[in-house]
Amino acid sequence: MIFRTAYRITGNAADSEDVMQTIFLRLLRQGPQDALPARQESYFRRAAVNASLDVIRQRQTSRTVPLNEAAAQTAAPTADNGLKDCLRRALRTLTERSAEIFALRYFEDWSNQQIAGALNISQVLVAVSLHRTRRQLQKEIRMCMGESK
């Protein structure tokens, strides 16, 4: 579940494995197993989303591309890959909370009610955040894809 969540966000298996390792190392450092949160699935999904977003943000500062990714990008560039890349770039521009809410809603298919409960905020705040985030992402993606509107 952690790997799948991370892969949906990062689009890269190696980064997804790094996310899993980061999460499990954090748990080991916390101490005994009874320190795990009561709602483990929710905790692991949120941890995966946040760690994945950290990886995406780190990519922004580091312009290196693994060789296997570079070969894949030059071999078969498609409009779909370009859109995914633009979405990942646009996600970097979001605040941590907005990115988390967006990822839980659209990558993990959580309802607004589930997100509100997990983050201890109102459903209205979730809906408003999603609306604003979608508008911001649309603007960023348009700029990335070369459209001027």
C-alpha cells in the first residue's frame, strides 16, 4: 500500500522504494511497536503521501535524472508522460497541506469526509482547499504545457 501510494505520486519505482524505507526508518526510530498510531492504514497512507511529496520537492532542487528514466523519456515521449511530468512539477508549488489533501483525494481516492477526519479539519475546509488547489494546478499545468490563457 505504501509503495503503491508513493508510486502514484512520484511515478518512479526507485523513489517509491525510498519512500517506503524512509517511513519504516522513522517508525524504527520512534521506538517500540506500541507507539504505532491506532489508525495504522490512515497513518501509513498519509506518511507515504508526505514522504512522496518531499521526494518531488527534492527533485526540484536536484536536476539529475536516473539513467533508466532518461532513456525512457528519450525513447518514447508521449503527451501523457508530459502531462504527468507537468502535474508532478505543479505539485511542488503547493503548500504541504494542500498537496496532502489533493493527493489523498485524487491519488488515494479518499472522500472529503475521510480526509477531514484524518486531518482533523472540517469538510468545508477540505472542499475549499481542493477547489483552490485544482485551480492553481490548472494554471501551473497550462504554463508547463506551453498554453497561455
